[in-house]
Amino acid sequence: LQQLLYIQLNLQPEEKMNCYLCFLLFSSIFISSLAARNRYQRTVRYDGEILVRCPVNAPGVKDLLQNDYVDVWQINADGMADIRLDKDLLQSASFIDAKAVCTKIADVEVLVQRSENATFPYKQAEWFEEYHRYDEIVAWYKNKCENEHPEICVYIDSIGKSFEGRDQPSILIGSNSIPDKPTVKIYFQCQIHAREWISGATCMYIANYLLENYRQDDRVTRLLDQLEFLFVPFVNSDGYEYTWTNDRLWRKNRRSPPRGSQCYGVDLNRNYNENWGKEGSSSNPCSETYLGEEVESEPETRNTVNAFRAFAPIIGAIDWHSYSQLIIRPYGDSYADSPDEEQLYSLGEAMASAIREVHGSIYENIKGVELYPTSGAASDWFYNDDATSTNEGYRAAGMTIELRDLGQYGFLLPPDQIIPTGNEVVPAVLKFAELLLDNPLRPRH
């Protein structure tokens, strides 16, 4: 800016006007970029942390994966794990075998800085070309329902409060065109893990597609005339905000530390009433998979459970995550087939095929336990007996979707991936709803 002012003093009047216009343009871009940066203020640094890739079946890696002080980013269908950890931990005697087979991918601080440069560019982006804060997203949903599409969208201010007191809003999309008939629903919950920004962005993209294509697209119209989509945009509103103001890689909610610990947060996807406290969760509050002090200890968990029950009957439910490009069906804690394994497998295959036809992206169709054991997870709860007991004679097809990518960016997926991710999952969502509308699951006694 000083250089531009200095140059302007030595120019002719016409040249000064041109330079002044350039100055205004530069200033506008500069101020716009500052505004974008001011929405995001990371205070946590990751110096000394590295991301490594390890074969899960190699000697020593299982012990590394079970350590409470590592952060497992993904285990893919090829049996490779991406693990974030302090570089000194890998040097310890306990992990000599793992060190020999693990390959360093990157320094975590470098990855995050690179992501920030891609996420907050010097430009004015369209809505689905950037990520947004909690308040912005809430306002977007409210406007879509109350101003743009009030005939098919109902905005619900809150299904309950988060630990820090933020509302957990929800929306219902459907025409209610069949009177005197209980409307079956498809339930989507988003942003249960704070750092998985593409989860919430994709839910917005899906909601927007349904709203904008009613009476424009035959498939969408048929679905919205016969069922409703229930969206919970924020399971973890506190954690999501924290990723914008403090720690970009935060996963859990913001529960205060329990007695004897200094570590915040509960993994909400280990807090549901489905084999809570078993394999795949941790009782250590410092672990990324800390299960909480008791089942459904967290208000965010209880709020989603209560909403699921209140809006019954629900025929299908998806918990949206990233990353790894996976379609995950029950069970997460047992190798046994569920009673509906054949139908759930076929459902996953149809969804994977629909995704592949758009951009060629491969989403693997697996049981949860084939990835790694989990307990207290939302999607198993959707499917199993506790949720089914109040679901008006239906058993929800419970799924977890792990969105893009396969590890190039991981949780730091740049915003230019929002639209292609949304584009490829919308056909899978339509297929999911169509197949379950035609052949819903029922409890088997």
C-alpha cells in the first residue's frame, strides 16, 4: 500500500486516476480477505506433530492404534491407517516395530497452514464455494425454510441445547401431500465430529438440492410427496465453533474435564446407547474416542435421540462423516450379520453405484467392524432395538457415510471439493430413500 501511494505522487493526472482505481480494487480485495480471515482464528499450533501411514496388520501397529495419545484419522479398506501423533512418541521403545513400518506423510502444522491458505482465498466466494461458521449456517437454513421454501420446509429452532448452550436446530423437508397418513422420514445428522467440515457442508448441499428441485425433478417430487427428510445440521455445534476459533483439528464436544483430568470433550459417536463402553471406545478423557462418564451423558447425544424418537417413524438414517469414501452398515461391534444384512448390503451397493456414476469416485461398501470396532456409535443405535422400540413398527436402516477424500487432504478437504462431493452423493441419497420407501425394514421377532 505504501508503494502504491509513493508511485501515485509521481504520476500524471490520468495515470493517477488509473492508479487510484487499482488502489481501490486492491484495497477491496485486501479488506475482503481480512474479513474472511477474521472469521477463522486458530490459536492451537501442531509443532512436533506428524501424520504417518501404517499397515494395520504389521507388527506393533495394533498397539500404536490402541494408544490413547494418538489420533487415528482413518483406516481405509486397504488396511492402511493414517495416524496423527507426537513425533517423540514414535521414537519410544514401545513402538520400535511400528516405527519400522510406518511412513511419515507430513508435518501436521504444515498441512493445516496449507489448508488455511486454500480455505480462505483472496476472493468473494459463492455459498457452496467456502465453509461457514455456525451462526451463518443456522441463518442459511432458517432463510431457506421460512423465506424461500415455506411450502415444503419447516425450520425448528432447537431440538435442545449443546453443553455450552448453543441451539441444535433441525429442518423438515416434505410436502405432506397425503392426509391422515403418518409420514415416514429419512433422518440425517451432520457434524458429529467437529473437524469434519465437509459433513455439514454436504448436508446443506443435499437440503438445498431437495428444496430447489421439488416440482422440477420427478424423483425429488415423488419422494417429497411421500416422505419427509429430517436434518439435524449440528450434532456438535460447540466443537464445530471451536475448530474455527481455537483448534482446527478438534473432534469431540466441549464437555468440561471430569474430576482428575485436564482433558476436555466426549466423542459423541461413542456415547449412544448401543453396547456403550465396549471395544472401540476409551475411558481415558484425553483419548479422541472418550466415551463419556455414562451412556448418553452428553446433551447433544440426548437431543438427537429425543428428536429421532419424536419424529418417528424413521425408515432410514445416515450419520455423515469424513473421510475415507465408505458406506458403512451395521454392525460396528460384531462380525455377526445383522438380521437385514442382505438388504443393507444391497442398499449400500446401490448407493456406491450411484456415486460412481457421477465423477467415478469409489466408495467402498462395508460393515463397520470391518473398518475397526466401535461401540456406542450413532448409526448402530439407529438400527438396533433401543431406537426401534419407539419407531412405530419400523426398523431404521442405519448407515454411516464417510465422505471425500482418500487421504490426500483428509479432514482438511479444501472448499473447492464441496460441490463435487455434494454432486456425487445426491444420487445416492435419492436411491437410499427410494429403496427404503418401496421396501422399509421391519423388526423381526
